[in-house]
Amino acid sequence: MSELNFDLLKRLCETPGISGREERQRRLVVEEIRPLVDSVEADVMGNVIAIKKGMSSGPRVMIAAHVDEIGFMVKHIDNKGFLRLLPVGGWDPRNMVAQRVLVHGFAGQTLRGALMPGAKPAHLLTAEEANKPPKIEDFFVDLGLPGDKVKTLVEVGDMVTMDRTAERVGDTVVSKTLDDRLSVFVMIEALRVLKGRPITSTVYAVATTQEEVGLRGAITSAYALTPDIGIALDVTLAVDFPGAAEPEQVTQLGGGTAIKISDSSLLCHPKLVRHFRDIAEAQGIKYQLEILPRGGTDAGGIQRSRGGVPSFTLSIPTRYVHSVNEMANIEDIQATIDLLVAYLGEAHTRDYGYSGEV
């Protein structure tokens, strides 16, 4: 197994970029991906579109991995300097209690603050109050500054992200934003392996925007690129920890890359599912099958483009998704890179249409 390029993964995870504010991520991705492909451009949605040219007879394969993270925008600043927040993406308020955040001010400053629920300290709570779960609208940010000072540094609409680093823990990596910077990492590393290798398919590697608020970047880029095949890269749930029954696990860490069958956004094209399984088995790449009851990926947006695109998602099993402690196994990450590389070398060998059946 190749040594994990942890420095790149760490920079991807720690560079801020909520949905609609992906500009710092865009600069990082362009810097990393430009030497690996034939051309790079950005569209009006902020999607980064990198093109690796193949033979003219090969299919056009779109790979999508989203760069946006869940986070917040400042929606109100009170006279004491406390910030109220608008969530951007799907937050579970149980994962927000007593965290630290970074407020990215309009003038370029980054301010560290405490994210706290508007509730009395535990010492003062009644039993009834202690049992009430927090609500997102209860939370505020304390920057430790007086109100007049805060209003010179922060304004409504400024981006707020969680303040956590990416770290190696045992056989895993743990960070905020593995969803979906880990998949952006997989896409870049796959292109690194393919650098200098001739392939039949033309590959459109798209670092998409605004996935967490409705697959928006994937929808528009797929419409413009008219791919023949759509492959989303994303994390999926690994619920293989205490408190979950075995049928609810979805995937397991260390079980290999995950070949998705379905999620809330799409039913993966069965011929693509079969192709990925056949390649994995032929090359000895460890994999597991995935059915995700809730949650979607960029493949759901690509699939619906124009007259339809055969689409599929290759997933990385991840514990504690949409928290600051997202965790993925290093061998599963490598298996995902290996299977993506292998598929791109063989994408031209099968037909995913149904015209021969009518």
C-alpha cells in the first residue's frame, strides 16, 4: 500500500469553505491538480473542472467530489458581541455543544470563538431543564470581545467553521470535513497515479460546490459537460460502534471501499455497480456493498442531467459523519484510490445502455 499523503489531506480538511464560500478550497485544489491534468477551469458556480484527455473514441467520464463543508453563517450580532448563526448544511445539535469555532471576518481576519447553547450552567439546571436537548437556534458564538469591537471585525453573512485539526489516530484519520475533503483527496491522488498514463476515456475531475445544500454544483456542471458516465466520490456511514444494531451499520471501517447500491438521491446504475464489483474482484481490491437509507451524493444530481447519465457512487466508510470527529480507515482510503484508478483504465470496455434490449 502506498504511503498516505497526509500533508495534503490535512490541508484539505483544515482549509475552510462552507457551501457557497469555497474560494480557499478552490485555490488549493487548483494548485494541487493543475500538474496532473491537461487543463483546469472554474465555472460560474465555482466548480473546479480538471480535464485529462483520453482517446477521441472513449467515453466522457465525470468524477465529482464536493469541496464544501457544513458550517454556519453569521445572521445577527447583538450589542454584547454575541453572534447568532444560520446553519449551512445538516447539523445535529448534539454534536455542537461546547465546541470552538473560527469566524472568518469580512476584512480577512480569523477569530476563534466558543460555540455554546443559550442555557444555564449545569450547576443551575433543574432536572427537567437538564433533560431538554439543545436546538440549533439556541446556539451563539462568544468571541471574548465587547460588542463595539466585534462589529468592526464581523458582519452578517460571514463564514463560521468548526475549529478542529486533522490527525492520525491508530489505523485511521480523524478530522472535521472528511465529508467530503477525503474524496477530493482520493480524486487528486487517483489522478496522480494516472499522470503520464494514456487512457481511453476523457476524465472530467470536478471539485463540486454546494453539495451539502442540494447537489447544486454537480447538477450544473453535469449539464454543461454532458458526460457519458457519472461517478461521485463521497463518504458513507460506518455505524460499526456501540449503540447501533448490526443491520444499521451500513458499512464497517476496515472492510474496504464501499460500492454503493442506493441512497436517497439515486439508485446506482446496476451495470456500473457490476462493473466496479468485477474489477475489484479481479484485482483483489477489498470492498463492501452499501445501501444508505438516508443521505445523497453528487451522483444523484449527475444522473438527472439532460436525458440521464449512468451514475454511481464510490464511497469511503466513515464513522461519526457530520461531526468534528469523522473517522476513516487508511486502508479503506487506499482501496478507494486503487479501485477508482482501475475503473478509469477500463471505463471504455462496457456499454451501460439498454438499447440492445428493445
